[in-house]
Amino acid sequence: MAKIFNITGLCIPEKHYMVNIEGRLAEIKKFVDEGMYFTINKARQYGKTTTLRALQDHLQTEYYVISMDFQTFGSAEFEHENCFALSFADDFLHLLDENNLSVNMAKSLTDVFSHMKTCIESESTTYRLRKLFKDLNEICQRADKPIVLMIDEIDSAANHQVFLDFLAQLRAAYLGRNRQAALHSVILAGVCDVKNLKRKLRPEDAHKINSPWNIAADFNVDMALSKDGILGMLSDYENDWHTGMNIGEIAGLIYDYTSGYPFLVSRLCKLMDEEVSEIQHENKKSLNCAKKWAWTTAGFHEAVRMILEEKNALFESLIGKLTDFPVLNGMLQSLLFTGKPIIYNPDDPAIDAAGMFGFIKNQKGSAVIANRIFETRLYNFYLSTAENQKRDIYKISFNHW
């Protein structure tokens, strides 16, 4: 079966055209090797899940890797400490078993496994976070390889107190590693930066806003796709389809319009490969000629037109944030229409939220819209609403243009 460009869920090298991320994995492994606890927080559809899956494979010769997804936990499992501890223990044991434990390690952990399974099966009401971490520390003590815990979709848990309590236990285990064996490295992945959980918690929980995740190392690995990486992916495609495209030119255009945002890169490629070429094919061109035209500059700009006009989960999520965060909405309008530079100050709630959700990036100390696709989409959104057409900002926009 021929490979395709994937825009939904996990990317699999054998099935999908992908940018090579080996360099990124090597950078992240340095954090793991040094025993760091850290967070990969990036905007929606930024390749976090794909990176974690690839990282799991990358680490498995040296570590036992437990890769969880909090999205698979039901909301009830975050309501009570007991429910969460039992669910976490059950998931942890199942995933640890998938690591093909050595015979000696399995034997040495028989009593711990038996105790945990008994608690899980009996739904013990006394099994809580302290007992869970006592068992986890015991497993780490007896393990013949360091254990790495990765948890994806932490946003599913971020507005629950039990998650804060869980982070506190992780922090205590981290700080006590010189006395008691603990998880070697912990990686949390999601949109929300758990150092700033106050944005997720309800107002009546204001006394709970101080996140215990102050042990986390600063994660500075660039998750955007590079122009060279996009070029390599297009080279793989060209080897299969022989379109005659100018690979360097098309890779440059894709990067210029997306700034390497993974979903946008894949979506533009998918549109050119499938939608643009199909239109040409329906216009009586052979499939081969249609593919050739799709991967020209004209075909690329047709794909840009399509992506700007379509509804997709990423754009719906971004537009939804404008309603949820009025201060963010006002800041973006000012940035787009007044022409006044805005200092990139992460202590500003609007700037911090805009960066977290992927709207903006830091460019030499100034806040700028993250990429040309987002910029045009936001312009179109603001200028098309009847409400904005009645405002002075609508008139200012024409002067700015």
C-alpha cells in the first residue's frame, strides 16, 4: 500500500510520509539520560503524540518505558484519589508487562505485582497515592533497567485536584532520589504547561493554584519541522511518484507559509497530493499530469486557498479560544490591525496564552503571529464578522493594508 500524508493522530513511518525526527529524539534523550522530569507543552496537533511514540522506540533498549495517555482515563477516575491510584496502578502494570521484562526482574517483583493486582481486583478503598508511589518506588528499586514514565494528554487531568496531588508525589519522589529509588525520568505532554495550572482551575479553587511541578527542567527542544526536514519528506514522496517537482522550491514555500507547524505542513501536502491533483484529473488530465501540476507553485497556492477556506479541528480549536479568552482575543486584534509592536512578555496572561495555544511566537523579543496561514485565517475571521465591521478596528485595517 502506498504511503499517504497523515493529519489525524499518530504518524507511522511505514504508512505515512514523515519528516525525519531522529535529531529531535537524540536531543530529548539527553534530558532522559540526565534523569530530568520535564513537560513537552505545545499547541494542538503539533506532533507531540508522534514524538512520544517514536521516543518510546528510541529509548527501549536502555530503559523500561511506560507510555500512558490520560485521555483514556474516564472523568470519574480523576474525581477521587482512590479511583485514580487504582486506575494508574492497573495501567502501569499492564504497560510495564509489555516491556518484555527479564526473567530475573519478573521474579524479583512477584510479591509487589501480586500486592498491586490484589488491590486493583478488590478495588481496595485504602489504596491511595502514597501506597501507589511506595509500590512504584519498590519497582524502581528492583528494576534491572531505569524506568521512564511518559504521560500524554495531561490536559485531560489538569483541572482536577488529584492531578496536583499526583504531581506533588512525583516531586517528592524526585527530591528523595538520593535516599529511595524512583522513576528515572518523567515526561508530561499536553497543551497546558503544568507550571501554570491556575489557568485551568476553577475560581473557587484559587488556593490550589500553586503547581508542585517546579522541579521540571526547561524543555528547549524545537518541535517545529525544519525546511530541510520537509525537503527530505518531499524527496521520499518524489521517489515514489516522480512528479518532477522542484523539491527545494516547494519545501521552501511550505515552510514559509507554516513556519514548520506539523499539522499545517501535512495538510498542505495532503491537499496537493489528493485534492488539487484530483481536480486536475477531473479536468481530463491524466493522473500523472495531474500530480505533476499539483506540485507546482500554482498547485501549492491552490492548496493554500483550500486550507484557508476549510473547517478543520485545529482552526475550530483556535477560534474557540478567542471566545474562551477575551483578553487573548483583544491582544490578537491589536497585533493584527493596529500595526503596533507588542513585546513578547511571558508574564502577560494574554501573551502566555497566545504562545501556549500556538497563535504567536517570539521573534527577537516581539510577539508575532506564528505563521502566514494563521495570520490570514485570523484576518479573514475578524474581517468577516458583522460585529467587527461596525467597529473602528475594521476601518483601521484598511489603512494598515
